[in-house]
Amino acid sequence: MIKSTENIIEVKDLVKKFGDFVANDHLTFEVKKGEIFGFLGANGAGKTTAIKILSGLSYPTSGEVNVAGYDVYKEREKVKKNIGYMSQKFSLYEDLTVKENIRFYGGIYGLSNKYIKEKTESLLDRLKMRDIQNSLISSLPLGWKQKIAFSVAIFHSPKIVFLDEPTGGVDPITRRDFWEMIYEASHEGITVFVTTHYMDEAEYCGRVSIMDRGSIEGLGTPVELKGQFNAQNMDEVFLKIAR
Amino acid sequence: MSNAQGHIVSVKGLKKTYDSVEAVKGIDFSVSKDELFGLIGPDGAGKTTIFRILTTLMFPTEGSANIMDLNVVSDYKKIRNHLGYMPQRFSLYQDLTVEENLEFFARIFGTTIEENYSLIKDIYVQIEPFKTRKAGKLSGGMKQKLALSCALIHSPEILILDEPTTGVDAVSRKEFWEMLIRLKEKGITILVSTPYMDEANLCGRVALIQNGEIMSIDTPQKIIENFGRKLWAIKSDNIYQLIQDLKTDNRIHTVFPFGEYLHITVKPGYDDLKGLAPELNRMGHSGVKIQEIEANIEDCFMELMQ
């Protein structure tokens, strides 16, 4: 992993309210370039709200938020161009083929036909999926879909990729293949911002933040957090914070 | 009401085919009264199909399944009175209130909330303050508690739960398992499925299932004892490079990331890994740590998948 000092995400006193409800209560954190940053929290802790703001889909109520060098109030479209997003729930079009999905996403991000063509070829080789390039996504096993979805999310070489519970329900070997792809992306300088309910996956992250009821209650490397909360593993850290 | 072997659930040669897909490929297992039995496996393993057959919502293609000596095909109506079922997707009526949902399920089974209140009390008191709220407006954890209350309201002997903790945070998962263990102590036989390998340890016995087949079936402890290989945890400051280096090392059998460490197994004849740390240091790694460890259920699952 690249050890960088350059901040790719800077969040200062981020507040997001829905009526009287404070979904994000003065969040402050930074993410470094190339870092694998785990964004954890109980259901309803405010993670999705924060991710929507970071990815330019929703405005903060107050606070400073800078993503990939752009201000989320004024430069939302630039933010969107410089990030990738993948979630377990939605990522690929089931009734399009593997190749059509890649082509579609490449087009959305405004990449040239020539570039899409060349990169698609190298991607299919890398994924060892040349044989299934014309198969419908709906015909593929879940684990393959997720690998393709991740590759598509970083196809336009974004500075940051947001992964929202990317590995739910996948078999343990595929889950590990998936994490190796994450390590590789990070190695190439892409910042990975990931949420997960698998606490062992929190330990794959360089640093982790843990949210509870709108606030960040823990922030550090897994080793630091385990020390700070006097816990054997991240599961215990999480339980101590969120219970 | 169990058979001669004391089994309350017995499944023999069970197969289910959807068009050309064999979702369940001829499996056998049985569950004794008062057991907490887990079906552990990823999406697409066949867990939901098995549960849908046991709950008489679907017929098997081949083979048989009996619940309390009643056949899931010929005695399906009788079986339903003995079973509580919590399907994977939220199964309640979103536009009815908490109390209305519970009343609805009680009435379907010809009973009342009062009659079996003691069974659900521990769980229901946590959501009772919200009893006039529509089910659709509940948080994930509360929905789960309501669904469990509804599955229990007719006091079933057997409770079948399909991935009750999927997508649920670690705190709610822990609370949910505590509820299950208390129900088991009340004499309810529980069959539960989960993709979270660590939850296997909370079951009395588990079946590890993949691609419609049971790979192993035993107590979690026995499954771990049967791992049959030495296992090491290893890390260095550059974990990505370490994965690449170990994968190209021809002594190494498997390399899997596991939290901050990698778990590795070796090929026959290379059981002594004393030389590995100095070698990795020479290759430019720093902060190398290596130690032999005991396998966990996930290690076992992956070994069986190979």
C-alpha cells in the first residue's frame, strides 16, 4: 500500500439534518490518497447519509467537505467524475452482457470509444473472463458479478472508489479474491472507501472509522482501535462502541 | 413426536431442480429435538430452497423430508402448525401496525397474543412501546424482532430462520443470537441459515453447504479438529506484496487474507517454515510476523471448497 500524506478526502464539522433529526453530527476526518478506509457503524448510524454527501448526491447542512480536490457544494459534477461507486444492491445491468455493461459505464463517464475498447480487452484478460464476455450478467454467479462490478466502478480510473457492503453473501474464497482486487487498486493509488458488516474485513483496512448515532466514536488503525478499546478484535471494538 | 432415532427433522436424498439448475443435489441430514442447527454457506448454496421445502412452501424434485414424522408433501397442512418460519426478506405487512401484525399471525393459527405471550415476552417488550407504529416504519433491528415474535406466536415446536442476520450490524446480530439461544433453552428446536461463518460457533451442530451440497456436518469443534493441515498466520508491512510473493512460492498451498494477517497452508513436506521469515526479509519485507494458529470455521470452509 502506498503511504501517502496527501489528503484525498477532507471532512470538517460535517452536519446533515433531516428536519430535527441529526443524521451526521459534526463529522471530522481525512482520508489519504491510496488508503483503504473502512467506514463502519450500526444500521441507522448515518453512514449512508455521509456517503451520499461524499459522492455528490446530497448537500451537507453545514461543514466543509472536499473530495478529490473538489468542494461538494460548488463542484458536485467534478466530484462525481472523479469517484467510482459500487454497492451490493445495485451495480450492473442484469439484462446486458459483461461487455455491454463495461461499454455502458465507460460511455457514461465520457471515455472515448478507442479507450473503452482497449481497456475492455485488457480487463477481460485480467479477470480471465474472455469466454463469458457475451454472457448476460443475470447468468453469472454472484461472486463473478461482484468482481465485474468492482472493475467497472474503477474503469474510468477514479481517484476514489466507494464500496457499500461489496461482499455480502459471497463465499469466503471469492470474498478474499475480492479483497485482493481492493489491495491491488489501493496499490495503484486508488483510494478505497468501504463499508462492511464483516468485522474481520475491518482489519483489512488501513484505518477505520466507527459511527454511532450520527457521530464518529472511533477512528484509527485497527491496531490502535483495539488498543484504545482494550479489545481482542474489531468485533469487540464495535460492540463496545455501538452497544 | 420424533422418529425412532430421536430426530425431529430428517432429510434424505433431497433434490431440487429449477429448469436446468440443480439447486439442491441430493442431501441428507437430521436434527434432534432441542438442537440449534445451522446451515452455513454463501448465497446460492441452496439454503433457502431447503428451508422452503421443509416449511412445505415448495415440493422437492426427489428425496424426502419429514418433520416430526410428518411428510412435507403428503402432510403439509399438519406440518405448518408445528413450524414457525422467518423468511429472509421481511415478511410482515408494512402497512399494518406492530400490534396488528402480531394479532394477524396469532389469528391465522387460531390463537391469541395473550395465550402465548410468555414465549415472546422477552423479545416483544423491546418493541411494545412502538406497537401503534406501522411495521414499514420500524428500524431493521425492530423489524427483525417483530418478525421473530410473529413466527413464534403460535408456539411452534420448530423454528426455521432464513438468514435472519444478513445485512444486520454486529450489535443487532449479537442480540439476535442471544434471543435464539434463550429460545433453544425453552425447548424450541431451531434451524437457522447464515452466510456469516463466525456464527457457526453459536450453533450446536452445523452443515457447511456450497453449490447445493453439504461439504461437512458436525459440531463446530469437530469440524475445526478435522481441518487436517497446519495453518499459519503471517503478516508484513506490505501485505499486498506479501500476497504476491507467497502466491508465487511453490512451497505454499493456499494464501488467504484474514484481517491484518494472511492465513497460509503449505504443500506436503514443507511443514517447517522457520526459514520463511528471514527469506522474506531478504526479499525486502519488513515487520514480518509468522505464527502457527488453529483453524477457524472459515478456514475449514475454504479448505473443503478446494
